[in-house]
Amino acid sequence: MTETLSVVEPATELELAAIPRAGVEQADAAVARAKAAYPGWRAVAPGDRAALLRRLADRVEEHGEELAVLEARNAGKPIADARGEMGMVADTLRYYAGAPERLLGDTIPVAGGEALTFREPLGVVGLIVPWNFPLVIASWKLGPALAAGNTVVLKPAELTPLTAVRFEAIALEAGLPEGVVNVVAGPGSVCGRRLTEHPDVAKIAFTGSTEVGRGIAAAAAQTIKRVTLELGGKSANVVFADADLERAAASAPMAVFGNAGQDCCARSRILVERTVLDRFMEALEEAVEGIRVGDPLDESTQMGPLISAARREEVASFVGPDAPVAIRGSAPDGPGFWFAPTVLCPVDNHDRAAREEIFGPVASVIPFEDEADAVRIANDTIYGLSGSIWTRDGARALRVARAVESGVLSVNSNTSVRVSTPFGGFKQSGVGRELGPHALEHYTEVKSVYLATEPA
């Protein structure tokens, strides 16, 4: 009898779907399919591979509304956000469709001849993606992996497998050969572990928690797999006294509460210069109380439910009776894993709420004294993924941006991700980069070939 995976809709707590539950046998079969397809996919002419990726982007766009509704219901995200993510999936595939014909090597003059370098694909790549942005984060890995000539085994999160399963079928519709894209929907402790340990998998690209990332790195070391890890974050949103406070305060809530706070880029530590703390908090309160929390399929919804009851319980542990709750938004009653957007103030950077990745709609406001104090607090964390700096002083913005230990920073903005720019973290936020041209480096090996030219 086939085991099934029950997929729950976070907004209703009801079963949304039941699909076959993959295990070790299915993971092995997927790797075998990918390995068999690799020689043929690698041999596809660069222009033809580019055309197939463009066709795949077109198919994703054609199925965009279907995929967005599926993602909104499965992950509990607002439909407007889900549509934006499906647009980014198509954009990412189109961006990397330009890569096959631009994976260039070098010609290096050396004594006695010439040396050439080539960028070669790795082979079978395992892609392990999280539940918070299921298909869009998958596309960040799929795009460069496929463009470079690798075949892939995609393991979606157990909680949110539906768009990945649908994507596999769409890839076949677009004309990608059988076995180039393979999906295994099963527990990470089973399927993810098997991919990490499998001798025929050349690389693991993982997005998820730092804790799980440590285990993947250790397991991958046994076969010297290439690994990229996009892990946790505890990003700082630094607001100086000379900033446009109203704009900073209006922007700050969704920099934390977007996707119900389930975002490794969440700027959940809001650092505010003490002299303007009261003014900032007044403006922040109005912005937080205006957030519309509700049905993901409602066009006006800005924040949906948390992914599960377990996640809600964990988030609630940060907002106990002694927590300095300064602002509390609203959330629906009844079925659904709802949690109201919450702001704690004042918080010391050594408090648990400021040290741990909450992964829920809870922000900590931390006062600071001056520029040096702001940089010290921003860097006092094991993470270094994202962050923002709000100031009208251009020199200060550049000084602080250079001083903050983080992979992605924005000035007078709270955005982190663009298809054409590298994304990744410092410290325990990860290893390697996704997106932009830099991602391709992680899906290829450099081969050096020496040609002797001296006459015999």
C-alpha cells in the first residue's frame, strides 16, 4: 500500500491534498533518472538549452494563476504575494536562459603553449527547498543548475510540495527531456538525507534553518559534495535620527511581517536611534495596526497565517506574560494558524527575542546611542544575511553598509532580492551565493586544459 503525504491548508486547518509520500526508494529512483538524463542534457547545444528554458518560463507564466492559487492555499501566503512569486519564477528562468551561451572560459598564455579553461556542469544536483517560499526559492536553484547543463532532483518541503509537483509536469510540457527535472516529495529526514548521502549526487543546494544546514554540510563532507547553504537570519533594520522617519516606520512592518514573518530576510531587529525612538514608535504603531491579516485568497490580505500549529506555538513562546509588548495588531479568530503582528519594545540585544530567529510576525525594537553603537549591535549576532540602513547622510550610509557584516543590504529600502544580483549571507547565514551571475559558479567546475605549442 502506497503511503501518502497529507498536505494541510494553514488558513483552514483542513487537508488540501494527499499525495504519494516518497522515501529512500523513490529518492534513489529519481537520482537514477537524473543520472541517465545527464549526458543527453549536457550535450544539448547551448542555444537549444536556452530556448528550452525560455519555453519553460513561458509555460510557468501561462500557468501563473493556477500556481499562485496553489501556493497561496498550501503556504498560507496572500494571493498578491503568490502572484508576484510566480512572476519571479518566470523571470529567474528567463534570466538564466541567457547563461548557456555565456558560460565563457579563458585563454591564458603560459610557457610552451596555451592554457584554456572551461566551465563544466557538475552532474546530478540535489535541490532541497523550504516551505516559506516553495517554488520561487526552487527556481533560484533550478535556473542556474539547468542552464549550466546539470540535471536535478528537487525535494520540496514536506509541508508545501504541491507547486513543485506541478512544476515537474510543466517542465515536461515545455519540452525538457524526461529525467532532467525530478521531484521527490517526502520528509527531509528521509529523502533529504538520502540525497545528501547519495554517491551519485554531485552537489546539494539547500535553503533552510542553520541547524539543518550544519547537518547537511557534515553529511555532504563524507562524499566531498559541493554545497551551497542559504540559512537563517536575524537582520537589522537600522534607523538613524536623520532618516525619513515616517517612511522608515511605514516600511518597517512588512519588512518583518511579510509572509507572516516566515522569511530568513525578515528585518526583525529594528534598531532606532534613541533620540527619535518615541516619534518612530508612534508612526510604527499606526502602520502595524493597519496591516490586514486574513484569508490568503482575499485580494486585500497583506498577511496570512503561520504554516502550522507547531510554528504558532513556537512563535507564541517569544510573547509570554513578561514580554515587553508595545504594539499588537489583529488576526482572525477561528480555524487557521493565525498570529497577530507584534512589536516588542524596548528589547536588549542579548534578549532571546533578539538572538533567535523567531520565524514569525514578532519584531524587536532595540534603541542605540550613535553610529558606532548601531554597527556593534547589528553585528552582534551569529547571522549575517540581510538588513537595511535608513539615513539621509550618504557618507554614513556607505560607512555603515561597509561595516555591517551582512551579505545583502539596502539603503532607505527594505528589499533584499533581485534576480540579477547575488543573494547570500555572512557567518552562519550560509555559504555561497544564489541569483545573479555569481550563482552559476556554484553549479559548474572549472577545467584547465594545457595545449603545448612548441614545435616538436
